[in-house]
Amino acid sequence: MDRRKFVGALRAASSFARSRRLRPAGAAKVYRIGFFLGASGESVASLFGAFSEGLRDLGYVEGRNVIFERRYADGHMDRLPEIAAELVRLQVDVIVTGSSIHVAAARQATKTIPIVMVFTADPVQAGFVTSLARPGGNVTGLSADASRELWSKYLTILKEIVPKLSRVGVLGQVKTQVEFAELDAASRKLDIALEVADMRSPGDLDGAFSTMISKRVGALLVVVSPLTYLLKESIAESAIKHRLPTISNANQYAEAGLLMSYGPKLEDLYRRGRDLRRQDSPRSMPADLPVEQPSRFELTINFEDRKGVDRTPRRMLLMRADDVDSM
């Protein structure tokens, strides 16, 4: 079984698709999978665990027929191109990675090794794929693109907590992501001013909060990125300290202590492929494998230490929540 068949089996960053032709038999080839993210290995252990568990369910076991080359930037985003280039030099069969900044580094390193992306903003606008239906290159996977309607929803939920909300802080590697234009458009429609703290290193967090507090933001939107993921617990602590209602677009941020999240479960995205049915040939390359999008978004609420949230919006949110932590 050559690399083309192997890549055709990998779907959406979590496992091989269910196909008898792609299950290991006899003396199967040992595949080398490059897995890299910008956060620390410890902080994303559950994501890698979900990915490797999905492979294990289909008979691909580390050390037996799969070798993982895991690399992490520990919040130093300038290392991503170097890490991607290293995986190319190792001649991995496929590269699995996360958001837009990761995919950009991987594509810079190779146009031939298949790349599976997870939680990537609009991959068409970013130039990673020609279209969602037919990517046309060496990239496929899952897009967690937040449309203008979704950004509006995040801001609307914050307004339910703070009815007179007029200024929202935005924390993350925002201006490097294509979806910022959608967020900006949504905020103008709702007459909400944005105070953007565009982080570049872990040391930017304290300064970002100081700036946002000085601008009198009434709530905080945390955009998923390698840095905010790495620092999600610290972000939650600062938000509680400054009594800022906070929302993010992935569930693990609420689980780490932020007030709310609205979006897909990240672990589900990494194991998503095992629940998919392939409609294409086992010989398909990423060029022919459609980019998937999450079908389920969940509102998660964490009310621990949230005495500043009054009862009326609290009841409203509880009625809509899919998951409530620490009540």
C-alpha cells in the first residue's frame, strides 16, 4: 500500500476512514505521521490522544505500524516553519496540524506531502484549497471557519450577560487570521467597538489585559490560537480577576475556566474521521478529498466564581447551554 492510499485513508485529522482495503494486513508498511502544533505538548495532550486513539481503533498502533513524529513550538510561533521543514526532511507520509498559522508553515515547507488540517479558518480565502469540495492541492481536513453569523452570535451572547455592552476586548493571534474581517463586520453591525490585543508571544498576556482594562472593555472574546490555547488557564484567571465575562470558540477554554465557549469540541475534530464514510476512491489524494466542517456547535458555561453574572442572563444561558461546568 503506497502513500497515496494511506493519505486517502486519513480523514479530517483524527483517523483513517473505515475501509477494509485500508486496514493493516500481514506485514503492513510502517507509516510515519508528522504531528505538530504551536502550543506545548502537555497542553495539547488530549488532542493528540484523541487523534492516536482514533487510529488505534482501526488497527494502527504506535510502534507497530505507525510512528509519530511529534513536534511542539511551546508558544514560539516563529519556530513553526522550522518544525514543518524538519518533518519534511524526515520524509513523513502525512503531516497533521491545526489552525491557519500551522497550515501556512506546512505548505511553505512542502507542496507534495499531504497535509491534514484541523480547526482552520476559511481555507479557501487563505489560499490553502481551491474549494471545500475539491481542495485541488496537498491540503484537506476540517475547517472550523466562523462566519459573520457565528461571530455575531458570540457577541450577542456576551450582550445577554452585559446588556449595555459597547466595547469588547479580543484576545489572540487575531490579525494573522483571515476571519478577523468577519468579526470586525459583525461588531460594526451590532454597534460594538473592538479592542484587539494581537498576541505574538506568551509574555504579551499581562500587557494585553492591562491595555484592555484601561480601554474599559465590558467583556472578552478569546480567539482560538496556539498562544491562547497554551495560556487558557492564565487567561481565565485574569478574566475572573477583572470580572470580565468571557467567551471563546472552542469548548476547552470554558473547561479551563473561561465563562463560556460556543463551538465544536476539539477532541471530536481530531477523531472526526472515524465517524465518516468515504464516498471516493481509496486512491484519492487530498486534492479530491472534500474539506469537512463541524456539524455540531455546543454552548458550554462555567459559572464557578462568577458572582458578577446576575440571575436573569444566567437563567437565559442555562436554558440554551449544552454543557454546564462547576455550577
